[in-house]
Amino acid sequence: PLLPRNAEMESSVLITNPAALNYADGTILEYGQCGVGAYCLGGCDPLNSHSLDSCVPAPVCNSNDYKFTSLDSVSPNTKYLGDSSTSNWVSSGTPELHDGNVVLTLSEAGESSSGTLLASTSYVWYGKVSAQMKTSRGQGVVTAFILMSDVKDEIDFEFVGTDLETAQSNFYFQGIPDYNNERNLTVKTSTFDDYHNYEIDWSPTQLTWSVDGNVMRTLKRSDTWNATTNQYHYPQTPARVELSLWPAGSSKNGQGTVAWAGGLVNWNAQDPSTVGYYYAMVNDVNVDCYPAPDGVNKTGSKSYVYTAKSGTNDSVAITDDKTVMKSLLGSGTDMNADYPHASASSTAAGAAATSDVATVPGLTGAGPGTNGHPGNNGNDGTTGESSGGSAVSSAAGSSSTGVGGFSQGNSGPSTSKNDATSPKERGLQSSMFAALIAILGLLVL
């Protein structure tokens, strides 16, 4: 049903991969610690950043029925500055449009070689969220519909491409691995051939997973008490809705992850051979927000912020703090940081053109373009959005550091325990390194 990519289209995306931060071991993960720019927006972990306010405040929940009749509401992570009123989704990789669906693509090479991720710009702090979708198929290929908080609370539907009659349900508290949390849910017909409606109903006391209107699993908060930490290991913090397609079967991933995904990705399979990529299709996403928990610290109605290092629901406040940065040099502690104006001095302009401050995962350089590249035309980049450009190899300072797979939590059942280092552990270590590099770059400036 999809049109194959022609050679010209494919060559145009071989230049760089702005999807997310790639590491030598192949891991791609959420942004983690905040330096500047996109690192400080959705996915920024306040508990592991310099301070709780390093991350930009998160836009509050917005009840909506999201149709995909166009990609006008999808903003690439190289341009998004935090305004959820102008974009419903932030993308990395290559989302495409086909017959009223957003198509998540995964190709052997090019911009979607690490997969495609769509993340909602507004957060959900309890609510009912559903996605009507068709998954991908094939060994090593995983489709995901999840809720992911900035402190790594997570609620999952995941679909392994070798098992088209099963939806895997899972949850995590602050990213702590617990391989007893996963449950398989039976889907009556093919997840690839047929649209199904997958629903997460999340309240402060109970969580359910439903398929086509049938509740398939129920988790009560009261059943998640952990006597060791004296906490409920229950997802409880504002989360983004994420839709993704990723190569869990990459040779760069651990053996446990590859085995869970059904083996290595086969690039000679039917879909990449005929269409040019693996794909999943999402027709509709519906978000119904629930009221904030009782006793919440509320001083406004626009954004969520963390007020304590516990990262639990009582550390979240609702405020009127701004969510939009002026440029990709901004952060939660300096929302108005901007690129040096060309008129300031030739020295300042030259410094901007050679800056190595990382602003967007997968790219380096922080000049006047909102795509994370240094500017070379003297534009001042005042608004950020109007001065953006395409990610091209000729842009000074741009880089791509490899091909890998999205880290969607500690994916997979107990076989993942055999990995020398789990994907999430590898991602955390590398994310700390990325944050250090960003901070050093700021000190140089």
C-alpha cells in the first residue's frame, strides 16, 4: 500500500541522522541530562540534570483526538522549541503520511536507520490514552506505543514483529528493571494486517491495558509496594505519549535484546525489499486527561515542574512557568538564551559559526540555525523557528555518530538479564557523557 522510496529520496536522507543521540554501542535513547536546546525539552531528566529547573517546564495535559490527515502538527526535534500550541508531536527519524495515517519508518540506511519516534508535545498526568494502529512485522523489528515520563516512569504496549498475535504490556517505576512486570496480551487477528485499538487507562490508583475495547490486564497501585525502598513502584509522573518503530534486532544491541526481538533484522525481507523500509501505521491517537491528583501543589495551569528529587507524584507541581525557549541555546534556567546577532561583532558571529555546543541529539553545533547546526550566512536566528534550515552535510559542525536502536526502557522479558549491560544502563552512561560535553561547550562560550 505504500510507495517505495526512490533513489533520489533515499540519497537525500543519507547525510545525517538527527533522530536522537547515537552511541558507539548502537544505543539510541531519550535525551536524559540537560545541557541546552532539545536536551532540555521533552525527555529531559530533572533528577540527573544540574538542577531540577535545568529542564524546561512540561506543557500540561490536553484532551484531544489526534488525526493524521497531514503532518502539519508534527515538528522535527531540530526545530521544536517547546510551544505545544503550534505542534502536537515532535519527531525524530522519518515519519511519512499515507491515506490518513502517519507512517513510522525503519530503513537500513538514512535518516530512519535508527527508526522513527513521535512524541507528544503535551504531557499526560493520568488519563485514558488510545492508539488505533497497525504494527510492523519481521524479526528484529519492534513497534511501541508507550507513556514515558521524564523520570522514566513508563507504561508500555510493545509488539515484536515475529509475533503478530501478541501485544506485550509492561510498566516501570523510574526506569528500575523488574522483569516480572511484563505480561503478554492476546490479539485476535494480525497486528500487522488489521487495525486494532490499544488503550491505556491510567489513574492514581489503577492502571489497565485494553485491546479493542476489552480490558486485558489490570494493575492496582496497592500491589506495587516495594518494602526495600518503602515506595509504590507505580508509574505516577507526567508522561509523553510515544509511538515508535525501532531495530531491537540490531547487531549492536545485547544478545538478550536481539533474542527478545526474534533475531537480527532481516533487510532482505518483503517490506524493505519492496517498499524500501519496515513500517507501522497509526491512524488515530485519543487523549482524555484526568484531573490532577488530590493535594497537588498548584499555582497555575500551564506546565508541570518537579520540586523535589524524589521524582514521585508529590514532587510534581502545576505552574504557569513558560514552556517555550527562544532558541536551541536555551535551557530551563535560561529560556531566553539566543544566538549572537551578526550585527554584534564579527568576532561573536565567528564564534557562533564554530561552536560545538550540542543542541540536538545526533547533531553538534549551535549556530543560528534551529536545526542545531552552526550558521554560515550571518542570520541572527532571533526567533529560532524562521531561521531553521535542513540538516545537510555541508553545515559546519554537523555530525552523525552511527546507527542503532531506540532504548524503549528495559525491553524484553528475562532474556535481557543476560546482557552484559542493559540498553538503559548503556544509555544512562552515555547520556551523562553527552551532558558533560554540552556543559564544557557552554563554558568555552
